[in-house]
Amino acid sequence: MDLTDKSAQVRQGEELDLRVVEGYLKDTIPGLSGDLVVEQFPSGYSNLTYLIKVGETDLVLRRPPFGRKAKTAHDMGREYRILSALNPVFPCCPRPLVYTEEESVMGCPFYVMERFKGIILRKNLPKGLTLSPDQMRTLCENLLDVQFQLHSIDYKAIGLDGFGKPEGYVKRQVLGWSERYRAAWTPDAPTFEKAMQWLQENMPNDFDRPGIIHNDYKFDNVVLDPDDPLKIIGVLDWEMATIGDPLMDLGSSLGYWVQADDPDDFQAARMLPTNLPGALTRAEMVRRYADKAGISIDNFDFYLCFGLFRLAVIAQQIYYRFYHGQTKDERFKMLIFAIHILDSAANRTMAQSSL
């Protein structure tokens, strides 16, 4: 049974000019021959991802979304740069092939990379795949270990010094995401003022070992080996990667982590299979990270609350586009419910915190 992630027909309003794209790719990527076929990967809420088939070759094209864009988001050149630096030293990073800012091709910057063909986990396991509790535990451990491996890379040695500003990272993130939320707020959304104030009052010092952080690391952004689904062979969606505080990255990842004993409202917002028997809890993920890093993490409530809030900001920025009629993607309509659920989860985290 083929469990690999599937593409679908391109969504209305997100079509590409096939003639122009085909001409550009064949002129710039050596060895391409045959007819061009374009499909779209239907998941994801930010940058648009297309499967480009040229004869027997499969490529992946990434471009910004249509409609309103956050000021610093969707930087294709930045995403291409980190892929170029990481691919030689981090096997899970896809190989980038071409990047252009020439607007005559698509009206925006975009890049093309190799395709990792494998299994991507979403809300529920794909039909035909079952994982025992022991296997699920191992997969969670592997997910955490790959993230720690990324954080441990010497970013200066691979030419990424200056790619981010690790000094003052925590403060900039708290203030920056607060500003973004207020800018994207709609009247049907919670204000999040309590959480923003709490985060400002409880900011820890920056971690003394900054590293490369993905900033959206989770199950549906990793690719599993179709022959060994416990093995991670690829990490996708590098648009928010930077140099910063690894604990902030872990908090952002665990903002998505809905475990089996979470309240019903949080269960309703689950997007990943993190509630399966055997899956590590958030606390177990934090302990494993602390053990691998040789540190103590006794203030993780801050990082988790930040992760929940940051996820709400991302959802609100996307929902803003739907609310104002800038996208027709009906998936975005439901994000307002997720934003309210994340507000409740952040409030629970603050209420239970010892900070």
C-alpha cells in the first residue's frame, strides 16, 4: 500500500502559468525533459507548495500565498539560503535547486527544491499505517532527537552567522508577535492581552547556546521513510527558520502537542496524532530535551505559553486574509475557533504556572 503524501488538483485562484513556468525551469535546471504537470499539496496554511512533474522528475515549488502578507513572512530568498547552507550538513534538509526574484515568471519570488517522497503524518495516521505504543514512543523520541540535532549544528561554521540575531531573541519574539497579533486582530477574535502581558512579565534570559531553529517543527513538517515509518528522512517548511533560542523553538513545537489527557476543547483543535497510545507527553518531551542538552528546564510554562500564543498569531494572520475576502480557501474560515481554543489553553497554562 502506498502511504506517501499525495498532491491534488491546484486550488482555484492559485493556478500557475504552466507555459512560462515550464520554460523557466527547463532553461535553468539541467536535464529536465518531458511534459510539465503541476499539482498542489493541499495541506499547509502559509506558503503555497506545488508538485512539479517534468517527465520522470519530481520537484517541489514554493511561492508566497496570494493576498495580504505579514511584513517579514514568506521570504523565499531567506528560505532558499538556509536550505543551501544546511543541506550539506543536515541530511533531513531538502536540496534547493533554483531561486528567482524575476517577477515575469510568476509575479513573485519563488524557489524549487528536490522532493522527499515519504509519509507525512497529519491529524490521524494514514489508512494502512498502524503504530504500536512502543513504536509511537520511538517515533516521538526520534522527532525530538532530530530537532535537537538541528539545534546543535555550528551555524557559524556553515556560513549562517548573521542569519539571525540571537541576542535579545526572547524579548524580540514576545514583543514582535504581540505586535503582529494586534495588527491582524479581527472583532470576532480574543484580545490575548492577558497572555501578552504575562509573557512580557515572565521573560527568561536568552539560552546561552543559540542555534538554528526551525520555528514550525512538528509531525506534518517532517517526512517519514516509507520503508521504515519510525525514521525521519526530511524536514520541510523552513520559511520561519532563524538563529535563536532553541527552547523557544521547543515551546513552539509543543504548542501543537495535544496529548491524550488534555481537555476536550484542546482535543478539538488537535492537528497531529500526538494523543496516540505510547506518545510522549509534553513533559516527557521537555525532559528528553533537557537530558540531551545537559540542562535543567524548570520554567517551561513560559515557552509553552509562548508557543500557544505564537500559534494563535499565525492562525489569526491567516484568518485575517479570509475575514477580509483576500482568499477563498474555505479551510481558513474555521481558524477562528482554533484561535479561541488556543486562548483558553494559554489561560490554563498561566493559571497552573508557578512563575
